[in-house]
Amino acid sequence: MPWATFRSLAGYNYRLWAAGALVSNVGTWMQRTAQDWIVLAELTDHSASAVGIVMALQFGPSMLLLPFTGYAAIPVLLAGLGLLSNGVIMRRRTRSQE
């Protein structure tokens, strides 16, 4: 089956979401590229340092918050894993008692 990779695109809601995500990401890339270009060509005299500072300010907040979000996600993942494993154990016990 040649279209097995894109099987998820069969659903209308997913196609709608994927198209919106694509447009949003392209817009974000265009904005960041334009901002870097303006800093490089218009606001400074072709200063690579200024472009580096602008890029650091663009990606800085996500880089600073990433460890905290990972730290916050670990208990949630472990709780879900615990519920799943307990559910499997309980199901096996009820089947073996039948």
C-alpha cells in the first residue's frame, strides 16, 4: 500500500490541523528570518554579533524553560505509567481467577 505513511491524512480534522500547523510554522520561520535580516541589513552595519544576540533572545526563553518543563512532566509520565501497569496487573489477575 503506497499511501500507508499518510494514512492519518484520511481524517478531515487532522488534514485541517496539519494545514493550519504548516501555515503557522511557515509564518513563524518567515518572521524570524525577516527579523534577523532587518537587524543585519537595516539596523546595524552587517553586524553578525547583533544577529547572534537577536537569535539568542528569540530562542532564549524556550531554552531556559526547557529543563523546568521536563522536570514538571516526569511526575505526570510516571503517574500514567503506574496507572497503566496497575491496570494490566489487575486485568491479568482477574483473568487468571476465572
